[in-house]
Amino acid sequence: METEKTTQTAAEQVTDSDLSELIKKVTKESHIRAENTELMLSFQKSKVTLPQYKLLLCSLYEIYQALEEEMDRNSNHPGVAPIYFPAELARLEALEKDLEHFYGQDWREKIVVPAATKRYCHRIRQIGKENPEFLVAHAYTRYLGDLSGGQVLGRIAQKSMGLKSSEGLSFFAFPGVSSPNLFKQLYRSRMNSVELTEQERNGVLEEAVRAFEFNIQVFDDLQEMLSVTENTLQNCSTHSKPVQTLQIPADIIKISPLLRMVLGIFVALATVSMGLYAF
């Protein structure tokens, strides 16, 4: 509710501004907060890790699947048609290629996303059915954000993870866009051409703030997932030592070859299960 009041106040102060400028103004604070999440700071400091990147790709795939399916379904809607650029902006195919590179052909079975990602996707699908004109807020937030930082973030990720080629970095490439700056100008002009009532415009602005909040929640949840995984690995490593102190009386082992075999299977299974936590 507080976010909606803040958005409405900002909108009233710049009533005559273009939609793209309005969104930029009302999301300024959220934008700064998103850039200062631990995950995004890792990119800025050139310290992004492979586990971070792989989990991020999983969430981006789910988010873009929801967004692009709803954009496709509403491509003729007057609030969506002007900013519908599938050939230039679609990310789903690139994400599938990256996920297959890191996870293998069965990558769909290995995708893991936090609750925040599911909430984000649910919201996109909800407005796709109920208020398609609000999709412009999510499209603007995601596509122009990725287009703006795509090349830089791609180079940072490649360097940070020690990748020898651009394989696994397709998400950051926009082959259909020859000039990002010129395309962003075109995109903003198309956004500004969308005809909206005052109520619809305020709704789009509220949705833009909400889109940033969803992204912040996703970044925080992803980092929390990584922290839990790292703690689990440390605990496994710490608790692996006492296993060596487990002693079975020699006479029992001699008497029961079957017990020796069972213990061997148990150790093997324990090793495999620990390996599942590694990325």
C-alpha cells in the first residue's frame, strides 16, 4: 500500500512526462536497491561465481518463459503491440542454450528456483490475463535492463568464471539489435505511444515498482539458497571426519562378510548423496 501511494504521488508530480520517464522516476529508489543486492554486487565487483550464475539462469528462464508467453498471447493488445519485439528481444531460446551448456541435455529436470521466482511468474501470468497493458512495466524492466548491461555483464561473467569462450553467455547477446542505444530510443518512443487512461497509467507505474521489488526478492532468495548450500557443504565436510572414528570389532567383520558388503554400499550411497549438493 505504501509503495502504491509513493508511486501515485510521483506520478502526480510529473503528469506531463512520457511513460518511460515516469517509470524511470518512480523506480529510481528500487533500481538502486536492486543494484546493491549481494548478487548484483558480485557482478559489479567481477566476483560472480558459477553457482551464482547457474542459479540465476534458472530463475531468468522461468521469468522469461512467463513474460514471453504472456507477451505472445497478448501481442495484438493495444497496450502490448507497440512494444512487442520478439525477433530483437526474446531471451527464452538463449537461456535454453545456456542452461543446456551448464546442466546438460536434461537441464529441464535440474532447474531449481526460489519461492520469489514463482511469485514473480505468477504475477506476470495474472496480469497477462487480467491487465495486459501492465505487461509493459515488466517488459521495460527486464528487457531494457538486460539490453543496457548485457555486453558489460557478459564480459564480467566470462572473466569471473574463467570461461574460455562465450558458450553459456548467450543470454547477454542480442544479435537482433545492431545498436542498443538506438533501439532503446525506439523502444521508449513506442512505450510513450501507448494510449492509457489515467487509471491505467497509474497502474503501470505501480506495476513497474512491483517488478523491481520482485527482482530484488529473487536476487535475495537466490543468494540465500547459495548460502544454505555452502553451509550444507561445510557441515558435510565437518561431519565427515567422525566417520573415520567409527570402528567395527574385527571379529564381527570376520564373522559376517555380508555386514562388510552392506557397510560398503552405505558409504558409497553417502558419498553420492553429498555430491548432489555440489554445483
